[in-house]
Amino acid sequence: MDWAKERKSQCSLIIKDGALTMKTEHAHYYQVAMQIFVTERQWCDYFIWSPTGDYFLQR
């Protein structure tokens, strides 16, 4: 979570109720939503990796 805090302005994640989640106002959110719609999928994996070895996965 520290890497998300350090890059707060650039990061597509937000800490909500003590857990990381995707910012719904970030451009990536709309990009993922459109890709799900265009490909007629029900879900996707949104994965972020950091050089410190931390990662975030939201399905």
C-alpha cells in the first residue's frame, strides 16, 4: 500500500475502508469498462505491479 500512497496523484488506486480499490474517476476505470463492453466479457483482471514486489489485483 505504501507505493500507492507515494504515487497518489498518478495512481489509479485509492485506499477505501482500509483496502486498495480502483478509482472510479480514473481514466483506466473507463478504459477497462469499455474493453469489457466491446469484447462482451463479464469481467477482467486489473493488475498493477510495483518495483518493490507489491501488486494489486481486482477482478
